[in-house]
Amino acid sequence: MSASLLPREVVDLARRVVDENAAIGRKVVVAESCTGGLVAAALTEIPGSSAVLDRGYVTYSNEAKTESLGVSSDIIDAFGAVSIACVYEMAQGALERSEADVAVAISGIAGPEGGTESKPVGTVVFARAIRGQDKPEAELKVFDAADRADVRLQATLCALELLLP
């Protein structure tokens, strides 16, 4: 096996995502915030990923979420970028702007700053939208992570899991 920039567990899971989606002819799109492109990077570590990964969006700022994915500034103002409502719109926007069959969106607080009592460091929200289905699925997780890198690693692994058929 060739060397990878990413941890083995990430690459192994990305390989499953690519292999299993390729087997059913399914394309994916990712809309990332706190993971900063790690999910797309993991997928592109895998030879043949071009058959599966349509595109990736790294929308770190609120403006990028609005401009690139169509997230309503009202949603961000009311609920924040780290909210089910925001990732719901991120996933929908990514799906609408791509040729993909499934979209996964991620937004979170990796730390060490930025946490609040209601949204502590380690809070990450995910949404998965599937073309032809009415409503994305969304989930909030609070990772008990040691540091920023660990939050981002756990979020990347969770997002990859959501891309499995």
C-alpha cells in the first residue's frame, strides 16, 4: 500500500465509500466547514475516486455558505452556522449545484475557542441529502475529543460513514 497523508482508518473508510458507491453507480458531493476539505481529501486518496466524487465545497465562512450553497443568511442569524438548519441547507444546496446522488454537509466547533454552554467545543452537525428524497437527514454530535485535530478526525470519519450506501 502506498503512503498517505491521512490516518489509515480514514483512508480505509474512504476506500469503502468509493468502492461501495462505484459498485452502484452513485456519485457524491460534500459540503464541508470545520473539516476544511478533509472528507474530499480522503476520497481523493483512493484511485478511481473520480467515478464517485462529483465535487466538494469548503465553505468555512458564513458568507461562503450563503454564496456557494445558498444557505439563507436568516438561518445563520437565527440558528448559527453550527445548526441542523444550516447543514440541512448546505446539503440541499450542494445537491442542487452538483450532479451527485447524495450530499453530506458538516459544520462544527473544532476549538479550542468558539464553544459556548449550549454548543461546546466538539459540537458538530451533519446532514445527508439524497436526490429524490424530500428531506435531508440531520444529526448533532458532541465529540469528547482531546483537541482540534481529534474533533476534525472524528467529524471526517462520521461524514464518510454517512456517504456509505
